[in-house]
Amino acid sequence: MTTTTDLVSYEDALASYDPVMGLEVHVELGTKTKMFCGCSTELGAEPNSQTCPTCLGMPGALPVVNAIGVESAVKIGLALHCEIAEWCRFARKNYFYPDMPKNFQTSQYDEPIAFNGYLDVQLEDGEVFRVEIERAHMEEDTGKSTHVGGATGRIHGASHSLLDYNRAGIPLIEIVTKPIEGAGERAPEVAKAYVAELRELIRALGVSEARMEMGQMRCDVNLSLRPHGREKFGTRSETKNVNSLRSVERAARFEIMRHAAVLSSGGTIIQETRHFHEDTGSTTSGRVKEEAEDYRYFPEPDLVPVAPSREWVEELRAGLPEQPLARRNRLREEWGIGAHDMQSILNAGAIDPIVATIEAGADATSARKWWMGELARSANESGKALEDLPITPAQVARVTALVTEGSLNDKLARQVIEGVLAGEGEPDEVVEKRGLKVVSDEGALTTAVDEAIAGNPGIADKIRGGKVQAAGALVGAVMKATRGQADAARVKELILEKLGVSEG
Amino acid sequence: MPGITREEVAHLARLARLELKPEELDHFAGQLDDIIGAVARVSEVADQDVPPTSHPLPLTNVMRVDEVRPSLTPEQALSGAPAQEQQRFKVPQILGED
């Protein structure tokens, strides 16, 4: 465990081997209540305050499935182009571990609610890769363990553990891909793009916020290598709970280099789970798989089968939102931007805020400019998601309207946004309170322009001589004198007018 | 006829965290064999036209609306716990798992 892992370079690994991946993603649904009982799923409650006899596994307590949980599962299945089971059951996955007080997890085994689908994902350079979906099934989350007595909360060396069962029973949908073959050196990139696209899809469906940093979406990366030209898969490792997009890519890359080192030195890969470490980007051995897989699944006798009627399924299909990838391509055309810009907007989580700002009346260019500039910077500094900033798309749209009508210039607009973010009220209130109005009083402007010309005779001569670009320096002087509250375009007009030149 | 071996009983006992004595392993192997043999006879009559039953009632789609119902208080939830700490269930050291 403490020895360093042998690796070969990524290029060498790919020269000899072909990676095959399988991705398992768990999504915590955003239902109000748990999957099989009416306990709240609200985050941040005090420990063990959201439990009941059912989710604590008390004798005699009976589960009843959450209708929205089933509906969300069907929606996810449909959006992934899956077939929806006409009839399926829950199953007990038996294991002894204190994170499940029942000693089993209620899941689905050989009768998943959705199966046989696909998701098209787009890589950074625009190439589209189709990831086949094996299944999506319903299950429940486990309780939260805190390990006491060991170093840094790790289980190793802990003297005992403490359990909070508020999370036990929260609905989960597990989405499993078929083996992803043929991605070659782009396998880690495909893995990342798949998880990113799935997250977009889940959010578009409105079934979960799918925030990876909050554990609402978690990914297990299965990976194996086979020599080029061989059909049969190699032995796989399963890297558990990889919880950011970047980590998904890094974990896949690391495992490719590790497997290649083992295989090329004549060793064999052990089928095991592995832990990913954010700090080093490496994985270490977890538990050996074979025995742990003996879960003795059997049909859950306390729940009746789920049989989604075809009418209901079609109703849900008709209500599906546009596929996120198709939507991005449409918006890209509407906004007149390239694939790379759209990728940055997606990565920044700015698509929905920009769309909402445009719907509130802003033009696309301004909406993009504010969310990707000033606001992205502010979000970055405060470590927040864009949509968590204390400013609404309607407020951003109002600022752009003030700029368009000439009451604000860009510099003042930035201050208005700063004021809104600081909780000083609506944009108009900030303008009022901070006294941020473009000086449109021609008298005051003319005086400032005259002073600027008088103070910079050399520049004024250049402009008279036809060097119109030099006007920028005088505009700057006027802006300084008016503390940025002048309309720069108007100032330039006045300067050129005074000096008797016109803009070529 | 199915044959349940002593090793299979030992394996199941380990998965179920049951500590069985050597003579119990032999004893249960024989008993489980009898039970499985009896169940196997049912399979003989249940042909393709008889769907498997997982529930005695002919019900499907029994669902609950997604509305919050009162939970137990933490005190109630923890009242049967052999040990507790920081309003959480306290369990012994967990070994051999991740």
C-alpha cells in the first residue's frame, strides 16, 4: 500500500494497449422525500432528524415507493433513449455494513426500469462520440459515516464510527454504460465529456441539480486494457466515487498508465476497487472484489412491481426538454459563436443564466459579455457557482438596458453590478445611491472637452493633422475628469467636432 | 437433485455473519438440501405459462405522493441504539471494508 505505483507514460501505454471503460454514475434525485418513506431529504438538517422506522430498518416497517422517484427514473431513461420496462421489480442487495441499517440496500437487479440506450457526447474539438447505455435503475442512498480516532477521518486506524441516517433512503438512479470501446487515447476525455453531458441532461430534466461537489452525482470508473487487436477484455479495476469532471479524466488516465505498467512487465491486474486521491491524481487499492460481489440479490417482497403504462411513458416522452447537446448547437447558431466559446460557456455553467438574461430583454452579446466576464470573475473569486451569485438574470438585463439607452457606460455598469452583488438593491437603486449616471449634460461635457484639448496641445495637433486614433488619449482625459461618468462615444464625437475632423 | 455442499453452507454462513460449528454445517447442509429439493418440485409443475410470483397480491404501481411526513425525533431514532455519540449511532470499528 505504501509503495509507489509503477507507471508507464501515457503515450507508451496507448502504443501497446487499447482501453475499455465502463462508467457507473449515481444521481441523487431532488425529490422532497426519500425513495421508500416520507422523510424529508432537505440538506443540512441535524443528525438523525430525518429518519423513521422504514429508513432505519425497524422490524415491521413497510416501504412504499415515491411516485416522483419512479417518474424521474422513467424520464432519465427516456432522455437516454432507453427502452422502459413494462414490468419490473425492486431487489434486495444484501450486505453487512453500518451505512445501511436494514443490512440490505433496496435496488434493482435483473429488471432495471430502463435499459438499452445511448448518449451522444461532444468532445472539445467538436467530435461527437456515442456512449451506449446498458441500464438505469432505481435504488437508495446510504447513511453517512464519520470515522473517529484515525488520522484525518480515514477508516484505517479508526477506533469506532458514527452514523447519521438522514441520507439513508434518498432516491438514487444508477446509470451504467455498456463497455466504451474505440475511444483510444481519447478515453479519459470521453469519460469526462460523458459525465458532463449526463449532468447537463439531468439538470435539463429538472430531476436533480446533479452537483458533483455536493455528492449529488458520483462516478465510478471501470477500466481495463487489452493488447491492440485482441477482442477479449482485460481484467478491470473499479475506481470508486470520483467526484469531479476533472477527476474522472485524471482517474481514467492514471489507471491506463498503471495497468500498462503492470501488464507490460508481465504482471496481472487484480480485479479490485480503487480509491482516487484528488491531491496526487493517483489511485490506491481498496478491497478485492470477488467476495464482496456476493450480494445474494432477491426480489424485494415488501414492494409490489412497478409497471409503467405505455400511455404514461408516452406522456412523459412528449414532455421531455430539448437534448442539451442539440440545444447548445441551436444557441451557438443563434448567438453566432463558435464551438470553443460555447464550450467555455458550458464549463462556466453560464448557459442558463445567459438564456434567462436574453429572455429578460438583453441582447445575446451583452448577456454573454457580463456572465462570462464580470460575473464569472466574481463567481470565481467567491468560489460560487454563477447561478448562486446574488444577482438575477433580470437584474443583469436591466443593467444592459441602461447601457443601451445611454444612461450607463461599461465602466459605470460594472459598478452597478458590483453594487447589486454587494446587496445594495436593484440596479436602479444602485445607480441612484451611488450617483452613477453618465454625464449627458452637454455643457459640462463641452467644458471638460475644452479643458482636455487645452491641456494636451500636442495631441490636439496630431488629431487636427488627421490622426484620428490619437483622440483616445483625449477621451481618456475627459473620462478621468468626469470620473468615468461620461458617455465615451459622445466625448469622442465632441472632440472631433471641436477639432474639425470627421471619423474616416 | 441439487446437492448443497458443506462448503456452500460455510460460505453462506460467512456472508450472513453466522458462526456455525462444524457439526452444524453438516446438519444444515442436509436440511437445506431437503428444502431446495422440495422447491425444485414446484419448478417441475410451473411451466412457461406460469409466471413467477414475487408477491402474494396481484398489485402493481402502489406509489406514494412525494410529500414530507413527520420523522422521528433524533432522541426517538436513537432510543434503541446500544451506543451513541454526537447524536449519531456509534458502531464498532469497521474492518476489512472501504
